[in-house]
Amino acid sequence: MKKEEKSVVIESLIAQLANNTHFYLTDLASLSAQKTSALRRSCFNKNIKLLVVKNSLLKKAMERSTAKEYQPLLSSLKGNTAIMFSEVGSDPAKLIKEFRQKNDKPLLKAAYVEDCVYIGDNQLDVLASIKSKNEMIGEIIGLLQSPAKNVISALKSSGGKLAGIVKTLSEKPE
């Protein structure tokens, strides 16, 4: 690869790192072509972008990136590396767990999710349990609606009793 080509790849990686708040560094080594193709297909179906990158180019892109601090991830850039970009932080972890039910790879080297760094394959369960922004908003709305629904249902169920009391109080005694 010529110096100009490397520079184009580095600039492309810098742009992708700046535009994505979630990415995973994985090891796909020893996956057969058929299994790699199946993984790529799964990534495409879940809107995850999978790129196989040279460690030296990714390292340079991370070092040159001014948007975020990637220093803790540099130690993970050994061996074969593929990078998974996703809009939802937990999607790549869920995909990796699902794919590993039938295979021993891909292994998680590191992840960068919402300005937090996770290093090592043992972090996969933690990453898979992270809730997306939309899931959190849905839970909060559900929690906020619950007390209001309880009050409304209580008022509806006891509404007849309250009306009966008001009626008897407004009648004139004889």
C-alpha cells in the first residue's frame, strides 16, 4: 500500500471514529470464509458496519483524532483486528454473543461506548446488558405514567361512591 493510500485510509478512519460514539474492536482470526461471510451478513442485517483494519493505520487514526481520547484502546491493537461501528451501544455485543453460540469467534478485544472504554472479552456480558437511549426513555416514561394511571383508575373506580356522598349531602333533610 502506497503512502497516499495509507493517508486516505487513515483520514477515513478518523472521520468514522469522530462520527460514531460506539465501536468494538474484535478478533476474527481463524474464522473460515463462510463464517466470516455469515458474520458480515448478520452485521448488515443489524445495521452494524464491520471493517477489517490494519492495526498500524487504526493506531495512527486514533492518535491523530482530536475528537476523543482513545489512548486506553491502543494496547488492544495486536493481532488481527476488525472494527464494528454501531448506532446502538449494545448491538455489537448482542451480535457477538449470538454468533458465538455456534462459533468460538469473534473475540472482543475492546469497546468504546458513550465515552467509556471496555477492555477484554470478559466485558461482553456487561456490554450486552447496556440499554439504548430509546430503551431508557421508554422505561422512564413508563415509570412516570404508572402513578398517574393508578390515580386515574382509583378515581374512576371510586367515582360512583364520591357522587353518592355528594348527592346525599346536597339533599335537604325533612
